Amino acid sequence: MTYNDARAYLDTLPRWAVQGSAAYRPGLATMELLMDGLGRPHEAFPSVHIGGTNGKGSTASLLAAVASAGGRRVGLHTSPHLVDFAERMRLGGQPAPHAWIADAVARHRSLFDDVQPSFFEATVALAFLFFAEMEVDLAVVEVGLGGRLDATNVLTPEAALVTYVGLDHTDVLGATKAAIARAKAGIAKPGVPFLTAERDPAVRAVLQAEAEARGASFEAVRATVTVDVHPGHEGTTRLDVTTPVRRYADLAVGLPGMHQAWNAALALRAAERAFGGARLVEEAARQGITEVRKLAGIRGRCEIWSESPLTVLDVSHNADGLAAALAFVQAQRRARIALAPLVVLLGLMRDKDLDALVPLLRHAEATVLPVSLDSARARSASDLRSALASAGLALSPADAPTAPAAALAWLRRPTAPHAAVLAAGSHLVVADLLRAAGA
């Protein structure tokens, strides 16, 4: 079996990116069958489990980078991938080898045929098998959806984290933040530290009650950690972080945007609780927070794709995420001598709350260029354009290209007005641009 054969086989399984909630398989029965058939690989390594509506991929990457900088052999599971499926399971920031994936699927295809997992369940199982066979010292595992019923929740980790709770996937997780918080806090385990950076006291109370009911020790890091933020140059955020263990002075966060401050603080505190304590070497923490892109392989988080003209790529796909990305871009625009107008190149899935995004785009005084995405779940560019026009937003000309890469090239043509661009709304927007550039 080749890598392409393995990918083609996995793509035959029910997949959220294609079918949406129809592909969602809540519960752990299938995962337990997979784990048994693979020899219980998830029990072969210590782990940290990270959920949340926004920030979980960034926090997972920051934590993995800190652990790698400290000399550990670190596996990192995130989803979805951007350009290459192998990004879902990384070792030291590098995607799993294609040859290993092809071999693993060939070895265990009969198990997959018997158990009939979803695409996500199969890929999580493969990630755990990869980490076990690579003999990692630690696996940092991002939740896929929710928490309690997510395929990753077969883990009993060294620490469980929930970054923040927002209104997303309400058709599956519930229509209120309280309901979503209860689902996400379902990753809490008896005797395992449970940490959160949640701001909202009411939501935090729900997380605490749920975690403590499951026997976890709860910590709200905004009560135990102080963060002083000093905006740096060229989008760099610098922090002084004081935890119950020590003070980390003048940390340079390698992921741009002020919203990464508490993600970094949560990652540091989780590192202390999970595997460091007083033994966490400050220089490793400092290096990991700064070199997170290199050490964890993360892309598409307020990533400055071009300085002149300013172009930023961000995977934000809900109101909280887009607000953070817009705040970053606006700060970058203000830092430049000529304040170019803002264009948001926007692609969106049908299950996302467009109404919640409209006020943010209006407040930013953005012109929107709607694009279509390569997914049956995505809104068409024409549908998105119609909805945005009805909301009274400024739109690019109707003859603008609707494929993300072509749309960006159109905005960058020599005769186009000078503009700052934010490409956002879905991982698929960023993926299309990275793939077109061969990045």
C-alpha cells in the first residue's frame, strides 16, 4: 500500500469535513475496540489533553514546544490538517512519515474494516499508534469536538485543559455556553489536574463543577497566574508571566497576536503541573514559547504571509476567533505609515454563524471578498455574497475570482488598489493558499 492508497482508504470513512454532523460518532465504544485491536497504544505514553472552542491548537503547540525544548521526545496531535494529512500526528514538530502511515494502514486495515470507525476515530487511533511506536516521552493531544464523547477521550492524561468556551458546533454540543462547557469538561479525570484560561466567571463555574464532580483538581489560571503584556515589534507579543512556581520575565511569544498571551500562560502552567513543577527549566520554557513554530510545526495563526502588502492568514472560523484575528490585523495596519484599506478574503462552512461575524466585519470597516471552498459543507461564494450584501457589508466586485488562491492573486494584481488582506473563515481557506504557494 502506498501513502496515496492509505489516504484514499481513509477518505472512504465517514468524515466531518465532508458530511458534517452526519459523520460524528459520539461515544468511545468504537475507540475502545480500536485501542484493543492495536494493543492499547494510548496507554504507552504520558499525555496532556487539550480542549476548548478557540486556542486549543495554539496552546497544544506551545505546550509541545516547551516540552521539546526541555529535551523530551514529543508527539503532537491536532486537527484538521492544513496541507498534508500527516500533520495530524507530529513528532518533534515534523509530520509522521508517509511510509509509516502507509504501512500502519496496511497492517491494520482489517481492523478498520471490522470496526468501521469514522475518519476521525481512525486518524486518532493511528496517531496514538504512531506515538507508541515512536516511544514518545509525552503526547500532547488536541480534542476534536467537545470533550466527553470525543474519540481522544480514551486517554487518562497527566493534565487536562480547556482553553475557552464559545458558541460553536451548537447543533452537536448544545445551544448555550453552559451546555458546551459541560461537554468540554468531560475530559476531566479523577485525580488529574484540570486547568482553564476561561474568562467568563459563569462558564468557569460550570467547568469547575463538572471537573470536580469527576474527581479532578481544578485550577483557573487567571486566578493563580498573572500576565503582564508588552506589545513588541513586528507583531511579537512579550510577556511577564508569574505562576505559583516562578516568574518568567520578558517571554517573546512566537505566535502573533495579543490573544496568544493567555494561551502561552496556560501552556506554561500546564507544563509545570504535568511534567515540570520546580524542575521545569526556565530556558526550555522560554525557548519553547518563542520557537513554537519550529518546534511544533504550527501554521495559520495570524501568520504574516506578506509584509508589503500586508497579508495575514488565520484559521479562525467563529466570532471569537475572527475578532482576535481582526484585532491583530488592525494593530498591524496602525503600525504602518500608510493605513491601507482592509479586505477580508472569507470562506465559510454552512454550519458557522455568519450573523455573529457581520458586526465584527462592519466594525473593522472591511470589504469582504467571498470565496468558495472545496467541501460539500461549505457555503458557495454566491450564497455568502448574497447574505453579506443583505447585511449591508461592503463587497468586492462581483467578477472577482472565487477560489482562494485566485482571489488573493486578483487582489495583488499590479492594477489593484493597495490593501491589507486577512484570509480567514476556515482552515480550508488557509490550506488552499499554502498549497497554491507550495508552502
